[in-house]
Amino acid sequence: MRLFADSASDLPKDFFENENVVLFPLRVHIGNQDYEDVRGIQSIKVFDDIRSGNHPKTSQVSPEEMLSAFEKLAKDGDEGYYIAFSSELSGTYSTAVMVSDQVREEYPEMKLTILDSKAASLGYGLLVKEAAKMRDDGQPLNKIIEKTRFMADHLESLFTVEDLDYMAKGGRISKGSAFVGGLLNIKPLLHVEDGKLVPIEKLRGRKKVIKRMIELMKERGSQLDQQTIAISHGDDEEFANTLKEEIEENFHPQKVEIHMIGSVIAAHTGPGTLALFFFNKIE
């Protein structure tokens, strides 16, 4: 069985190499240079460019790369499962469906399932990691699909960013939803609703943001002591570790994973972002 995921899962390069998951990189454009996320650029460069006044742009996965991978899958007669970046945030999922339909015209027996994760960053990454674990444990594809669909349906994603203008410029939220509070230390808190980023409220200062995230975990989470919680950050490990300590003190989860946000997500959220992922139901 062949697993596919794209770089918006914010999993590190060695995960794809060590866990035998095929990577579809989204692309980052800085000045006249084009980079493949994960393969050709690290997110610290994106954050540094943003701080320098440059505003990177991004584009979806190359259709040609998908075509090559899906054709190989079909020719080999293998089963495939692609867990994709939220269709509300990128055209990558739609492109994958279009490419797979094209391949099926020549190989009608191709066994490929594509899931719209309705998620981004490490929340999406948790689904990919679970799929890889279940595959390695010998679970059949139908069980892997069932479990990861359930996880996608019950994932909670909370974000705070320094400046919503980054996401408004990239079309990830409406310009009417963007507000700037840097001078007053105002931190917008957002969540993901049916795959879209939606602002919830504005809070003053990081302590209040973390306190509110913990409150929302209490309200929305279920069996948090049996979960792996994920945190991704925009080049601000101290902020992430402060949140991790609060989560461990309040909920005693099995594990808390922290990673820096990947290059494509970084281009839209900017430095100082903090994202939290957990589940409101696990079975």
C-alpha cells in the first residue's frame, strides 16, 4: 500500500523518508526564485524574508508530479491513499482528483482514494502519522481510511497569529475579517470550521491567548489524556513550550509534539504564529 501526503502537513523531511510516505511538495516563490517546500526550502528562510519586508507567494503541488506518481501506482497495481491539504485553503485536493480521473481513463482499475483532510499544518500531519502507523501495523486500507476520516471529522484546530493581514493577502480569510492589533498587543484567535480559517475573538497578550486555548480545550476536547496533542509555531519555540507546559499540567496527554510551521503555511501566517491541534472525540 502506498501513502501520499503533501507538505502542508508540516511534517519534517525525515518523516517522509523514514516512514515511506510519498511527499507532494507545494511550492514557495520568493523574488525570482521558486522552491519546493520541504525538499528545497526551510521555513526559517520564509520567516526571515517576511521580517525583511519580502512577502513570499505559494502555489499548489505540481500536477505533473501527481500524474507521474498516480500512473506508477496504477501500473504497479498497488493500493494508494492520499490525505490532502484542506480544499478550502488550496487547490491541491481538486488537482489530485482531476489528475486521478485522468489516470483512470487509461487505468480504470487504479485503486486510489483521496481524502480532503479539511485540515492544515500538524493537525493534518496527525492524520498522516496515524495512517503510516496503521499501515505498518498491518491494518487494511479500508480501516485506515475509516480511522483517518473519523479523525478529520473530529479534529480541533486553534491558531493565533501576529497579523491577520498575511492570511487576508493570500486569500485564506476574507479581508473584512483581518484586523491588526500589533500596537496594542492584540492577538487574534482563530479556528478551523469545515476546512476554513475563521476568527473567533481578539485577546490582549500571549498569556491570555494561552489561557483561552486551554479553556477551549476543556470545552471541546475529549479524553485528552489518551491523545497525542500537536503544536506548531512560527519560529517561536518559547511560545510553543509555554503552551505545552500548560497542556501537560492540565490534561496529562500521552504526548505533545512540537514542530516549526512549514514553509507554505509560514508564507500565509507569518512569524509568531501558534497553532494547537487536538480531538473532540477519539472513538
